[in-house]
Amino acid sequence: MRPRARSPPPRHRILRPRAANSPPNRATNQNDPSPVFPRADLLTGSVNFDNKASLDAKNVADGLKISGSCVQKGGAGDPTGTVKATYDLASDVVAETEVGLPSNKITASLAHSGLVKGLKATLSGNPQDVKTAKLALQYLQGAVGLKADLTELTAGAPKADVSLCWSEGDLAAGVSGAVDTKAFPDPAALPGKLSYAVQSTGVVPDSTVALALSDAFDTVKASIVTKARPIPPSRC
């Protein structure tokens, strides 16, 4: 007769006493129905049902580029986004048209950067509404920059927002103003139609100083920002 194989001795689990402030162990708690290792739920994670589409076509024709993007929230409703076409009429003339979805709002612009050296002129607006026409002028020459926005061009008395900036090294100064040309026939009404502000910034060792004058110089604001140097450790 062959000797009967002995069964392995039973394994005993040693349970250590749990501290009073330690959380309960779910593996030893038979009354806790929650799983010991929770599984990730794909339905409640970072899943959405948005439909997104984008378009980027270059060299559709000679100098023509078309780009756009739209999104449909929750897979329902009208998509929202924009479609833009850019056409290089010349090396320094660029025409651009943008259509918004679903409003079908059209915005067109024509930019010319070759009129004067350092000057860029941009005429923009909605072709369906001439009152939205806007002329933007940007001029940069050396350390001086000038920007002017002219609106209400078709009203016969446009409004102008002008800003002038100078920067050299750690120093900078700027002047900005807005004027409504409707006040020109009546000089007495000009102060009420004119607003301006002056601001300057300078850097001194470990500090930046700024001064701003606005509201026809009735408001003065000043600020100083200082960098604190760390104290070197003592060698004692």
C-alpha cells in the first residue's frame, strides 16, 4: 500500500489590535457591502457628448487660407463657432472675412502695412452694417509707438481713441486720450468730450516705480514694487 499524502497544515491569520482612531478595514468587515477596491466608472468620469470639428486649409488658392472650428454641446442644438478666410492680395495687403455660427454675423477687414514705413492701417466692420466701420492705425518707429482707433466714421463726426507710448531701457511713459469730434463746432463743450491719462514707469535698483494721472489729472495713482533680497546665512 502506498502511504497516504499528508494534507498541508491549516494556515492561521494573525489579527493585530486596531488603534482607536484608525479607519475600519473593509476586508475584515463582513457587514460593509461596499467593495474593497472600487472600480472606475466610465459613465461618471470625464466623458462628454460634445461634437467638435475644426478646419485648417492652407493654399486653397494662391494666397487663400481657410480655417474654422465649431462645437455642438451635448450632441444637440445648433453648432457654435467661426469660419475665417484670409487672402493675401499683395505682400503688404491682407483681406480677412470671419463668419460666426449660428448667427451668421460677418466681420471683414482689410489691412495695409505698406503705406508708410512702420505704419499699419486696418479697416474693419460688418459689411451688412456700415455703422460698424472702424479704422485702426498703428505706428511704430524706434522707441515710439502710436495707436489710434476711429469709430462712427459714417456719422460725419468720428470718435477717436489715441494712445502714445515711449520706451527706452528701464523707462517707459505713455499718454492716452479719447475725443468726440462732435464737440469741435462748440469749443466750450470740448472739455466734456475729452478724456486723457498719463502714465510712466521706471525701474531703479530692486524697485519699480509707476505714476498714473487720469480723469483730467483729477486722479493720481502711484505704486512702488520692491524686491526683497534674501538675508545671507550667518557663518557663526
